Amino acid sequence: MSGKIDSVISKLIKQEIKRERETINLIASENYVSKQVLAAVGSVLTNKYAEGYPFRRYYDGCENIDKLETVAIERLKRLFGAEHANVQPHAGSQANMAVYLAVLKPGDVILGMDLAAGGHLTHGTKINFSGMLFNPFYYGVNRETEQLDYDEILKIAQKTKPKLILCGASAYPRIIDFKRFSEIARNVGAYLCADIAHIAGLVATGLHPSPVEFAEFVTGTTHKTLRGPRGGFILCRKNFAQCIDRAVFPGIQGGPLMHVIAGKAVAFKEAMSKKFNLYQKKVIENSLLMAFGLMEAGYRLVTGGTDNHLILVDLRNKHVTGEEAQKILGSIGITVNKNVIPFDPHPPNITSGIRLGTAAITTRGMGKNEIAKILEFINEAIYNRNNVSELNAMKRRVRRFASQFPIYAE
């Protein structure tokens, strides 16, 4: 890090670098950007206000900004085969909000996946803007299979008559049938918005079916499997381009974060490479290896496995809660997040499960042997959860192990 900065902040940044290097990140919504993305986000582009869109700005001096955002837009359209793209949303939540405001009015009915079944806050949860401004109804998963029941979703849609149906999830380990969702939406005359925040990298490389041809709107984030900077995006058909752009600006945001958009543009180019395609294949391979290893060790997996980058683990037969497991694993340097499981008997602040993901460890070059070692750490930590001295010894072992792997993708 060149130049002198605030010593307090500098120290905290160094501590975060150390933490990332010395821990194992299994949080499914996190990843590590490349050095090129990091450089773009930390560039002088943070200085420029650029309210508006390319060649239609409210500030002068945007000649370079206009070209940069145009590059980002065109790369994103090419990456997903979309007719129109907006790269300005600061996050996935803002992307979803923009879609709602583009085609809905306060009080309109929306139908989304229940948070307790694996959905996201912005899919209609009462404590979120989506549940405050609109009239939300929910679909869940089948109690036996723990997977989406499309016939049941159709029945719910026919009963509630939503104006917008949301599909996509934050804790669903199986393939989502976007075509079937589009058929349900057409049946009830609703718009369809597919939220691919978690699986964007898999969709971009063809390892998960794409919703682009089936949904009027596709939202996502750039910082999960897509391995870009923290931010959001929207894809839509040409006939919705104007209302989507207006909903983002001036609807819900002011000036776009041009340094972040630059990082997005870099990430989009990286995502078009053969190397990125191989990376995504490795992410799924590692996820399958981890899922198999967990089941062999006696853990019950929600839906019985995974098709993507994430795994939802039911810990009830291990007699430990999600909250406890998160703290135990965190104490030895393995970061996970507690997560509700379908029909969870525990409240969201406790949970019966944890969510694991392989995107971040795959970026660091971990594979079959490392997965086996990580599973060994997890099993030992859960078994020795009441043995402080053993956990402290494990923390040192995890630190030595994790430090062997660089935190940046080249």
C-alpha cells in the first residue's frame, strides 16, 4: 500500500489482510477479487460524480467515465446474452428495488421464496422494504424433498395473483427451473424477476441454466461467484430498458460509484475467459466433494446434496445449533454463517444449520486434498467444542494451513 494513510485505518486494513490469509472462508456469499479488480476499485475514479447515464450526465468532465460505463454495460450484456444491462446498482438489494419500482406500485402483490426456505430479505420479507411497500406472499419447499415444488408454486400464484414473481435464493443448493417459473408467471399474468446473486458466475459460464430468455428481469451481484467487487446489476429486455434505468437513477440512487463500476468491468472481462470457466467447474467439483465428505461424516444435508456452490447443513443430529457451530468454527479460523433450514424449529438468531460455500477457497487454489483437510478441521472442532485448549491448538493448525494459499486470484 503506497502513500501514508490514517494510521488507525491502515492498521485495521493490515489486520484484515492477515485475517483473510490465516483463515478458511466458507461463507457462500463471499469471494476474493483479482489484483486487477482491486486496483480498479482503488483508483481515482472514486473522485468523479457522474449522475445520469453515458453521454447523458448532469455533471461535466465525464468523457472518460462515459466510455468506461459503456464498456462495462457491453461486457455484461455479452456475458449473459442480455438485450439491456444496468451496472449502476450499488448492491443486489438496490437492483431488486429498482425492478419493483419500475413495474409495481405500493401495495401491489408480489410472490417470492420464503426467507425461512432459502429466499432473500428483498423477496418480500416483512421487515424489508419489499415487504413494507408491497403486499407479499410466499412459496417454500416440499417438506419431504426440501426442494421447490413447482405445482404448489403455481397453485399459490393462482390464488394470490401476484403482479411480480421472484425466483432465486440465498440458501438453496439445487438447480432452479427458470423456464417453469416463466410458465407459472405467464399463467397468472405476472412479471418474472430472477435473482441470480449467488449463482451469477455459474450462469455466466453455462454451469447453471440461464434465466435471461425466460424472465423479464434478471438481477444479481458481482461479488459472489462472479468474483468481482461488491455491487449489483440488472439485465432486462429492451422494452423495459427505459423504466429500469429511470428506477435506478433518479429513482433510488444518485451518483454511481464509478470506481466500483470499473472493477465490475474488469470482472466481466475475466468472467469471459477460459480460466474463469475452469474455475467455476472447480467450484462445483469442490462443492460436491465437500457435500460427499460431510455426508460420510454423518452430517445431514438439506435436499441431500448440492448442484451449485453452496451446501446447507442440518446440525440437529450433531446436537449443536447453527449459532454454536458458527462460533466454534470461527474460534479456530473457519468462517461460516448460521442459517435457517426449511421448517427450522429454531429462530433465525439461533438456527439449526450452517451454510457453506466453496467459491472463496477455490479461488485460493484449494482442491480435493484441501477439502478433506477442511472437513477434518470441522469434525474435530465440533467434537471438541467444549475443549478450549484443543480449539486453541486447532486454531494454530488452521492458521498454518490457510497461510499456504494466496488470497488473490491472479
